[in-house]
Amino acid sequence: MLDRLQQDRSTITHHRHVIPAKAGIQGPHGWTCASVGMTYHERSMSHSTHFIRSFKQRAHGQEFLDRPDSDPGLTQRSFQFIRFVNRTGGGIRVVREFLARELATFPAGQTVKILDLGGGDCDIPLTVAQWAAQRGYNVQFTCIDHNAQALSMAKEALARARCKAIRLELADIFTYQPAEPFDYALGSMVFHHFTADEIDRLIAHVHGFVRHALLINDLHRCALNYFVAALLTARADPRLRHDALLSIRRGFRPAELAEMLGKHDPTPDVRRAWFCRVAGVVRFDRKEGR
């Protein structure tokens, strides 16, 4: 596998060598190309150094999946890939571990209401709802998303599983106003789509109707995760590959996520999680001693 990673990195570096660009011009993956006038060796050293340094800051750009005219076939393939990543990359585990700690604090039989932000096809809520039911917990999920096709996929998945613990709503998460408050909110692989200002605004908005805490379950931004994503999508639709690699580069490092969350919680719980995740918890119930 190490040989494949090195080969993929070599391919990426070679691709960057042939990009005709002036110094300071933004490349297609967020790299700044400054190779004009350099020798081949100098270009190689410069690109390698910049590639590593480029993970110090979050990338910008739009994913194909986020476009209003996103291709339905791409949407379906994208969520299939996301399900695989959530299952094998620790996304489900992060939510399960968080709720295992939280649900244990509630009286037996009490319904715990959970809002899933940008839930897509609801693969995580569905798996976690089944897990909770097996352990005698009474949870009720509300999954909101602005993508109608994703919610249609979720509806089919819920019907197949005969799950009645999840309800779906087509809504913009920045303007959503529930009729009743929730106990918790979750955001799995959704916060990396937003700028720091949008994240700040969304947390403040959610605080208005969530009693206890918000869990941010997202991607860790590092070269290793980038190379793994590059390998996994090597033969995929180029648009899916673009989105997967951009998602890694728009992900978070624990320290920077903790700084963002610190505006809303003086002691946010932020940590690395297996394999490619960062988990951050903003508590809204500090006065209750939690």
C-alpha cells in the first residue's frame, strides 16, 4: 500500500509540474503554482514543500455535489461512497460513542430527540437508531437536508429497514425552525462545507433550539487522509474524486476546530477519532453541570 501511496503522490506532483501558471495563480486543487523560471529540481522541491504546507489551512472551493444542478447519478454515487467512508472510516463510531455516554444520563424510557443536520441519505441516523433500539434506548431522529434527491434516497432506505424512529424534512439548516426543541444536534461530514463565519452562525442558530450539545463529526485534514482518498477514488467519476479530495482539504485539524467552537463553549471537547475523523462537542448545558 505504501508503494501505491508514493506512486499516487508522484502522479500528483507530476501533474502539478505541467500546469502552466504564473507565480501566485491559484491551481485547480487550491495549490499556488510558483514554478515559472525554476529548474526541474527546484520545482520538485518547491511543489513538495508547498503540498505539505498547504494542509495547514483549509481549502476553499465548491463541490459538485453542492451545486443546485448536481447530476442525479453523481448524487447517488457520492452518497454510496459517503456510506462506505462512514462505515469504514469511523463516522458511525463517533456518533455511537457520543450517544452511548449521553443516553446513559437519561431516565429509562425517556424519548431523546436528536436533530441530524444535513443528514443526506440518513445512513448514520439509521444505523445509530437501530443500535439504540437494541440497547433499550428510545431515540427519535429528525434529519434535515436541502437536497431533495438525498432525502428521497433516505426515504427508500427507511422503508426497507422499516424504521419509524426517523423523520425527514426538506429544509435549509441555516433557517430551520423546529416546533419543539431537541436534546442534541449532530452534523456528520457537513461542517467542512462551510466557512468559519458560516460555522459560527450555524452553531449560534442551533443553540436556539438544542438543549444539551452539538456533535461535529467531520474529516481530519492531513496528507495521509488525502492519499487514502486519492487511492479509493482513483477509478471513480472525476467529479466524485474532486469532491472527495476537496472535502479532505476543507476538513479540520483539532486545534483550529477547538478555536472555532471556543466562541460558543469555553471548554469544547475536540479530539482525533479513528480513522480519518475529528470529533468536536459544543455543550449548551454547562449550567446544568454536564
